Amino acid sequence: MLRPYLAWLLTGVALLAQTTEPPAGRVHVKFRALSFDGAILGAGYLEGKELHPLDLSSDCLTVEQTYVGTNPIRFVVGQSNRATPAPEWVSAHQQLTHDQARMQTLSLELATAQQRLGLLTADARERGGKAKPNATSEVDQLKAKVEALTKEISTLAQSAARAQDQVNHPTPTPTAAEPKARPKGISTEKAKPNAKARPTSDPRANEATERPRFTPLATHTFTADGRYLLLVHQTPVGTTITAIDDKEGAFPYGSMQFINLCAGPIEIRFGAKVLALNPNGKGTLQAPAGHNAYAEGAIYTKDNDGTHLGYAMRIFQQDDVRTLYFILPGDPGSHGVRLKGIEERKAPEPPAAPPGSDGKGPEAPR
């Protein structure tokens, strides 16, 4: 009963978000996507007749996509003419997708740590090799973090390489039409390597073997050009896409965005900061803590008996990370709630070019 209930609430979020008439003709949007009900492999979206493959994960958002095309956008799942892939191949593909997504997240985290460590090291050199008293412990922590991240990325890279090899060179699975071994007494000498396949008399059959085939997954009509987070989820009538506005300032890095998928109102409290959400409501909150500091908060549910503690939170606040939280109902009859969090880290700024790298040389003193 939980999944249909959540599907109804998510559909309500989508209806509340559509407050304006959708633009006619073409739209220009940027989006990241996520599957709420498990990974969807082989997915993609159509831009005209061109397919853009886009596997959907349930653990992280996709890289940002740019879509310029007709409204609504159409998501599809590809159909292969080959037989159903073996379970080993599916497992390897899932492992590869997980490893690549995790490596991308850790690589951004590693780049941020290395950038900060470089700044502290440069400052120590300018001070004659002596770091600031409050920077010594941070340098040690950053060095340990860089070492741990490098080791984990290396392990993931090896795992991804093995999974990639299994995906690229799957173990052939004999079908009923292909016997495991050729019966004795049958010669292969008459086989001609240059023999051409006999064309069928039905041209539609030839097209079916050449053209890719797709199964419609879901469509979404954008209300305006802009930037969105797309949430793909199941409903009693099929797959639906909910769009969350991701325009500049709506969901900044360093903040948390909450979506209430419970039947009743809730409150999120972090110190003096309080965010009240009705069912299907969403809002953004920034924890009252500095960068790289812990903050404690709580989620309270409300009913006719009063206000009840539903969830206690302890987060690690980082100014370059934003987290999307789905607040889900807890066990039936309880006041508790559950959280599903999706974290995204901001890509580090590219390092400034050294003076003279543009070929113009350093600026002359005035």
C-alpha cells in the first residue's frame, strides 16, 4: 500500500508545481534526472529523432543535460533485437554504473580537498614553512582525507574495469535455436564466408533489424524554459515525471531541500530555524552551522494528539554540497518518518591561470 500512496503524493507535487500554462513550440531547458523507484538501465530521451542515452540511478542525479526540442520531452527505454541479457551481464552493468557514479562524486570531493590543501600549503610557504596554529590540524585532516579518497577511487577504478570487461565481453548464452555443440557428422566446409544474407520479401522486416526500437517510458511538459531536477517515479497509471525548479537561488549549494511525502503536516527544526511543510509541500533550509561543521536538527509530525518527534538528524554542513530530502511515512501507527537523501557536490572552480599563460606577459606596473 505504501507505493501507490507515495505515487499519489508525488503526483500532487507535480500538479502543484504546474502553476502556469506550458509554452507552445520548443523549449530550452537544462536538467538532471533521478529514478525514485530503482535504477532504470537503457533509458534515454528523444530530441527530434535523435536518442540521447541516459541511465537513471536511484542513488544520484545524472550529469546535467541540455534539451532543446518540442514540449513535452519524451523519455524512452531502448529495446534490443538481441535476447534478454544474462543476469551476469545485468549485474556487471549495474556495478559499472554504481562505480562510475561513486567515482565521479569522490573525484569532486578529492579535487576540493586538494584545492584547500594547496591553499594552506602555499600559505605556510609564504610564512617561512610555518602554518597558522589553527591550520595545522586541518592540514593533517586533509592529508588523511586525500589519502583515503585516493585509495577508494583506485579500488573503485579496478572494480569498474572488471565490470566494464564483463559488459564488453559477455559470456555467450546458448539459446534453444543454437545448440551448445555441433552434432557429429555435420561438415562446415560448405559454409561460405562471403555469403550474403538472403533479404526478406517484406521490407518492414528488414527495417526492424536495422532501426532501433524504443518503448515509451514517460513524458513531461515543462512550464517554462529553465533548469530543473526531474524525478521519475511510478504511479498506478504508469511512470510519471515530477519537475523541481532548480533555477539560480532556488536550491543553492550549502542548503537542504525537503519534500513532504507524508499524509500530515511536519516541521523541520534546526536551532531557531523552522520549516513547516504541508503534505506535498517543499521548502529549502540552511543549517545554522559553519562550513565543515556538524548541525543537529529534528523532524516533527503533527496530528490531533499534538506534535511528536519523528526523526532526529545530525548532518555535516558543507557549503559546496546540497541535499534533496524526501520525507517518507514511517511504520504504520507510529509517529516516525523516514528520509531518502540525494546529495550533490558542486564542481570545484578551475584554478586561475598563472600570469603570462595567455601569451601577453605580466601587466606592467603603473
